[in-house]
Amino acid sequence: MIIHLIEVVLPVFLVIGAGYLAVATKLFTADLSDGLMSFAQKFAVPSLLFINISRLDLGAYFDWRLMISFYTGAIIAFFIAIALARTVFQRRPGDAVAVGFGAMFSNSLLLGIPITERAYGAGALAPNFAIISIHAPLLFTIGIVAMETARSDGRGWKSTSTAIVRSIFQNSLMIGIALGVTVNLLGIPLHGTITSAIDMIARTALPAALFALGGTLTRYQMRASLGEAGMITILSLFFHPTLTWFLSSQVFDLSDGFVRSAVLTSAMAPGVNAYVFASMYNRAKGATASAVLMATALSIVTITFWLWFLG
């Protein structure tokens, strides 16, 4: 049983490790890694999101109980991390928000999708895509509003609102999601030639993004703010999925497929977007970078546990 679970989890992290070693040993330059990540984020992953969301049965999978089960844990983890950063680690308000964002933002796409697919098959991914469809817009909005409220040197609400709207409309992932929802809701037919081409690009998304993610991790060092990084890791890998499991299975009694997708997605390590958010405001970058590295490394073990727990 354990060997089978390791066989499910390990290949995903081996691809990440290959990207890390390739860049660390200079067999693959950082510029090439950046280019690969740019291709994945701007073309391949949006294609993956578009084609899957356009085919998703929104009425069946966009279930409010699923959303509450997942996002309740994410938002509570956000506020717990802020409170602990302020009281235990004596962080300034803006730094505390950046730390909280790291605890809230799971790597739902680059880790959640391949892990779920390897464990339960491509047919089990529909609830994952339902969660992902509002993941970045909702959590970035919460984070930005909290940051602008917390920091005294922040810009005005008008410029902040403009920045939020601009970032949503200029973000390739958001465009892929929006187009997929539009095609889905309006029932726009797509010619088979077009969908075949999009499928070809979409199939490159996960391996390319995982390899590039490994290259990106070479830039982070796990030596700053280890106490806060450990706190973020615990909230991300244990607290969030535990609360998600309780709500989805014990409170709402969702089906096994919904519970598995929700819990596995919530059990993923903080994504690189946690560091991107901290960099946007130059707040707690060391803590979030350390948390991304620490949680990604430990998630090899914790994801195996959650797969065993979920059956």
C-alpha cells in the first residue's frame, strides 16, 4: 500500500527535482527555466484550464458545499497565520499579511492536478477545476485588500482597485478560466481541429510547469524566518486539509470524489504565488520563500499520508 502511494506521489516530485538539479548544475540555465515557466503560465496552463473548464459540467461540480469546504480552511489559515505572525513573531501588519497569504494559497494547479490525476485518474479532476476556477481571483483579492488595509504606506483604494482589475484581465490564467466559463455557459461549439490543437498544448502544461518550478526553487534559500516558515507549513499541510476533510465529509457528506479533490487540493504546499505576493509588497519575502521550499519538500510525505487516509 505505502509503496503504491509513493509511486503515485514520487514521479511528480522527481520532475520538480530534475528541474532543480538541471538549473543548480547549470545544465539548464535560469533564463531557459524562466522561458519554460513563461510558456507554461502564458500558454500551456491557460490552455489546460480553458479546455477542461469549457467541458466541465458546472451544474454538477460547482457545488457551494465543495467551495465552502475548501475555502473556509484557506481563509481561517490566513487569519491564524496573521495573528501568530503579529503576536508570536512580532511582525509588522504588512509582513503578517504576506505570511498569512503563504498559509492560504495552496499550489492547487501545479501540484494538486498531477497528484489527483495520478492517484484517481483524469476523470477525477472535475472538482479540482471547479475549485481552481475561483482560486487565484478570490485569494489574491483577499490578500490585496488585507495588505492595503494593514500597511500605512499603502496606495489609495482607487489605484488598488484599478490594479486588481488590471491584473485579473491581464493574467493569462484568468483569461483561460474566463474563456472556458464563457464557452461552457453559452454552449459555443468548438471545431474538433481547434480542440485538438488546444489539447496538444494543454498536454505539455504540467510536465513543463513542474520542471520549471524546480528551476525556480533554486532561487530560494531555506534559512530565513524558519519559525514562520514552519508555521505556514503546518497550516498548509495539516490544518487546511484537516478542516476541509471535516467539512466536506462530516458536515456536508459530499461524495468520495468531491472529498478527495477538496482535501488533496488543500493539502498542497504553498505555491510560488505566495512568494510573488510577498515580492509585490516587499514584505516577509524570506519567510515565504523558506515556506515554499520547506512545505514542498515535506509534502512528499504528507501527501502520501493524505492519500492513505483518503483511501
